[in-house]
Amino acid sequence: MKLRLLLWLLGLMLKRALRRKPGFRQALADARRLDWGIATEDLSIARHFRMSPEGIQTGAGLPVDLDLELRFDDEATALRVLRKPTQQAFLDGMMAGKVRLVGDSADLNKLQKLLKQL
């Protein structure tokens, strides 16, 4: 339940940043478009985000056409990593086999640049 709420709030924060923060808008314009999602490995909790300079759309589930997916072993791991989303936290999770990246790591760098603007 906590992870679902966190992901829903993340969507609100992204939409708010697009409206209010010029640095975020510029970073998103530079990235052009980024479709990404976060989920647990069993897909019991999943949310996707479609971001472009024109707007941000979010929804439940993981469509197959996403550029980047962050898959977490379980809800507790996802909460731990997403509360402090540092590069080191992601690397530690990947090395331990608790976090899996599906997609291009360049898209992960774009996402991290965007999330720094929040």
C-alpha cells in the first residue's frame, strides 16, 4: 500500500514540477520524451509515467512499449531505494540482485537528471 501511494505521489510531483519549475521543463525538453515505469518483480504493484514537454501522463500497470523499467525484488526494497534515490542506492541494489533495470542505462541517466530537478 505504501509503495502504491509513493508512486501516485511521484506522478503528482512530476506534474507539479512541469507546471512550476523552469529547470525541470528545460531538462524535459532536452530529454524530449521519456516513457518509464516502476514495478515489483511479480508486477503486483506497477505504475508507468509518460513524460514529454507537452505533459505528463501516469497510469497503473506496465505497458510493453516503455523505454525504461525499474523492477524491484519486493515492496520493501522499492521503498528503501526510492526514498533516497541516489546513484549508489541503485548500484547497490543491482549488485545485490534486488533491483533490475530493463532498458537502456542512458535513459536511466536522463531520468536521474530529471528527478534531481524535483
